[in-house]
Amino acid sequence: MKFRVVRSATPIGDQGPVAARCDRNNYYYENKQICRRIGEREASVPDRIFDKDQRRILRELRKAGQLSRSALSARLELSATALTKLSRELIAMGVVEDVPEGIEPRRGRPAIPLRLAASGGYAVGATAHKGVLEVALVDYAGRTIATHLEDAAPLDPKAFARRVRTLTHKMVDRHGLLGRRMLGIGVAVPGPALSPEGDRWSVVDDMPGWRGADLRDILGTELGWPLWIENDANVAVIAEYYLGGLLQEFSTVIAVLFGYGIGAGLIVEGGLVRGQFGVAGEIGCLFPGDRPRPSPVDLLATLRANGIDVSSVAEIDPTASVQRSTIERWMDRAAQQLEVVCNTAFAWLDPGAIVLTGPLPNVILQGLADRLASATLVTTVDQRRPPVRVSSVTDSPITLGAALLPVHAISAER
């Protein structure tokens, strides 16, 4: 993608969704494009926003929370002079800050640690499911600013974008973000990509007008912000990686999302894996469509087949006596089906964690994890076996992961 240089210095909130300004007037967002003032020369983005060493610093601070300059220098094998120069640049950009005095008390003259600056910007995440629309705001440090969920009739892409834009303006105003740097918006869609470019998606039938539509053009035109679109499982693994504490421990993780159907998101060596044609993680193909598969849709169908009147995941209640035995039997069968998912993922990718996540009740996710823990799964060196765990992300991993897409794309190590 190419971009043109802009000369505006007006922050978002004064102009609405058209443009956003970064500190030092170095980096700009305008009309869905990320721009850097570099004379009249063009360059692609987001690679040019931060260089390799700057990204390494950002990654270490995201992992550790805060570090002294000497600790950063040692970890990254950079000279003290180079680290000082790089940290000054990142502070001037507004994405890194000194930890205020008093937060880290020390004897004598303190070494002031660095940390990511929450004020470095904010990003928006949005997604629509059957009957529900969700929007979230996160800051540059990855903390949740606000979430919004509302019941909504099925919306076509244009109506969805207009509603998200209205809600975002209200949330930005309510939380005092007017004038702050807007990093962009991530939109999560339930379904695989139809093209490597990610402009058209095989969205589920419950969302009229979405399947096969040029979502990048429709949503980008209506929103007017830097836009990222991803499959819901891909954004879920981003949420688990950044918000679930996995970044601090592992570089390779997998999230198995029980969303509308079942899918997986993969982060390998810190990078999101999409595959050659953008459909990596489409594990639903392991279970033929004419047979039961371990998905929320299948669980709902199983409950209804047993005479239990449920129409949404919100109505699934493992504590209800009328549902309990049916859910237990479904978990027995689903866990057996998931063995092939865990075994193959473990053998191919050697992940540090395989996280079960999604809107299913936590009791069900834990039940699946417990069954997998007692199953005879494959082992490798030192008798390691698939490291299955349940998500610790409390809010919607799909919406929060969508909001983290701009943060990940702009500053993740490459």
C-alpha cells in the first residue's frame, strides 16, 4: 500500500473520523491510510512506522510491563548509547514513557524504568454476531478503556459501519479521548477469507449482505479510519496473547475458538499466521459438514434434539438440571473430536499453549479441557503433551482482539 504525505496537524476529535495526528507531527492517519512525514517520498506502512530495534523495545516492554534502560540494553544486546537514542525517539513519539517517580521506590539515585504509554493512542474493535453488536476501545498499552454491547437486528455492512461510527464517537467523548491519537479500527468477521488480501469473506448466512461483499471498501468508506479486518478466531488469539498473559511466557500459541462454529487462531514466533490463502486455522474442515462437530451451533442443535428449547448460547446453562446430562454427553463426544485438533497442532507447531476460548460458559470450556487432560494425547521430548488451558480473558476475546489489531500491526516485532 502506498500513501501520500499530509500536512495537517489537527487531532481526531476535532475533525471526526477523517484524520488523526500523532505526537511530533511525524505520523498521521488520513482517509484510511497511515502516513509518515518524510518529505515527498512514498513508503509502505505499517513497516515504516517503527524500525526493527524500536519494535524490539516495544515488544520487551509489552512483555515485562516496565524495564530500566540498562535491563533493556542487556536483553536486546544494544549498547547503552543506542538504547538511549531509541528510547528518546519512542518517548518523543508518545508511545513510551518514564515510570513516574514514586511508583518504583529505590534507594539512592533511582534508575527510572520505561513502560508503554497508555496515552500513546487508542484503537477500536467491533464485531457483529446474530442479534448482537459489540464495540471496544483499548489504549496503546493494551488496557481496555470501555466496551459496549447491544442487541441489534441483522445489519448489512454499511449499516453496521454507520452504527459503529456513531457508537465510537459517543464512547470517545464519554471517556475523554477527544484529541487523542486514533490508531485505527479492527473488525472481526465470523468466517474465512475468500481472498489473500482479506477484502472479501465467507461470512455466515445470519449476516445478510456480508458474504462475498468487498468489506474493505464498504467499511473503509463508511468509517474513514485505518481499517483491519480479520477472522474472529484470528482476533481471539491476539486477545489471548496480549490480554491472557501468554505474551509473557510464549512466542507460539494457539486459540481454539468456539464462536459461531469452531476455528483456530495461530501466533507463531509473535506473528499472526494467516497461511498462503488466508485460511490457516479453519479446523472446521476436519469435521465434515454432514456430521456433528464440536461447536456451539452443534451444542444448541443437540440440546434442541433432546427437547430443550434454546435458541442462543446465552441460554445454555450447565447448572440447569434439564440441560446438565445432555451437555455432559456433548462434552464427552466433543472432547474426543478435539483430540485430533490438539495432537496435530502440537505436532506441527510446538505451541506453548492451546487455549480454549469463546462465548460458551466457562464450565463447558473447563469440562472440555479436563477431558483432554485425561485423554491419551501425543507426547514429544520430555513427555511434553498438548498444553491445553482455558481462556483467562474475562470480556469478549473477539471484540477486544479486534481492537488490538491496530496495536499489533503497528508495533509488533517483525
